Amino acid sequence: MNIGWIPIYALITAWITIITCIILYDHKEGSADWLPYISDIGAIPPSSCVFGQGFFMASVLFAITILVRFQQIKIDLNLDGPYLARFNQLSLISGLLSSIGMFIIACFQESHYYGLHLSGLLIFMVLGFLYMCLQCVISHNLWLHGIIGCSLNIFRMLLTVILFVCFFVWLGAGYTLEQKVPSENYHSLDSSDKRLKVSSSVAEMILFLAFTLFFASFAIELHNIKVSVKTSVNVQGVFFNVHKSQGD
């Protein structure tokens, strides 16, 4: 089984979930909710049901991709340099923790578990941002070794710049707004607070889009990774063998 499609499935699952939840979301006329936060669109039924299941599936697909990506980098670079080995290990840890953050977002909706949901969101965003920065450095080394093309390297660098800008806009505008106005009063904001809300919401959407696009780009390298399943009559169980196909 070719697992290069897994990051594509993760991208599709995440965005089908977000688009469906936005359609189901109760937009308040005349408010700043024309583009709500991702957490808001999954806060109440029926969108909360779609939100929880969709983000749970996406978090599992992200975690699988991160594990396979870790092994693929070890094979491709052989990790002769100690700093690359550390970068790869750190990216594995930050990536898996980010997936756990996404799992928390999915399972603990904002309307019922605000503190836990916010913790999961920060884990997902902060460690996901760190993961992408580390992967950008690793991708540059893959390009230097002739493993990936220049266009893919530039594409990931551009996405990292977008991630960097949007991350701090989202964090700064969101924190400032939260200090000024409680989240339950977002429907009655003045003009300056509305600008903060819109800036933070737009930055969050672009941040998530850049994150998922960066992730989906792993499919280009993972298309040579295949998983075969062998069963044995003598030994009870199923054995998984992951290998890189030659000649693809």
C-alpha cells in the first residue's frame, strides 16, 4: 500500500470538516462573525459533531504522516551530522504533540471545556509552527543533497514565511482582543475590536491553510514509501514491513 496519499487525505479531511462546519455555523448578522474562529464553528451542535469526528480523523492521519516522515528523513539523509539528527528527533516530538493538541481540540469543544480546548489549541498551533520551521530546515538539507527539487524547497520556505507572519498576527490580535473583550461578547464589538477579531480570524485560517499545504507536500517524497502486510500460519499475528520502493 502506497502511503504517499495519507497527507493528502489529512488535508482533505481537515478542510471538508472546516467548510462543513462553517456552512452549519449560525452567522450573526451585523457582527464580526462572518469569518469565525475555527474553535467557534465547532462549539455547538450540529457542527460540533462534524467538527469532533473530522478533526479526530485528521489528527490520526497527521500523526501517522509525522512518524513515517521521521523514518523517511533518517533513510534519505542518513543523519551523518548530529544537528540534523536532533532536528529530526525534535520535529518528531513537536509534531506528535501538535497532533495530540489537535486531538484535544476535536474531543473537548470550546462551549463545554474552554480551558482544555484553549490549551489544545495553543499546543497545536505553537508546536505545529515549530514542527514546520524544523521541517523547512530539513527540507533545505534534502535539497542540498539533491533529494528534492528546488521548487519544492522554495514552496516550503514561502509557506514557512507565511506561517511565521500569520502566527504572530493571530497570537497578538487574539490575545489583545481577549484582554479587552470576553469571548462571549464578540457579537457586540466596536469598530476597532472588530478589526482585531477579523485580523485574528483571517490569520488563523491562513495559518491553518499553510500548515495543511506544507503537510500535504510531504506526499511528493512519501509516494515511494510502501507498506506491505504479511501473515504467517505458524505465528499468530500480522507483520508490517515498511520499505522504500526502487524505480518509482
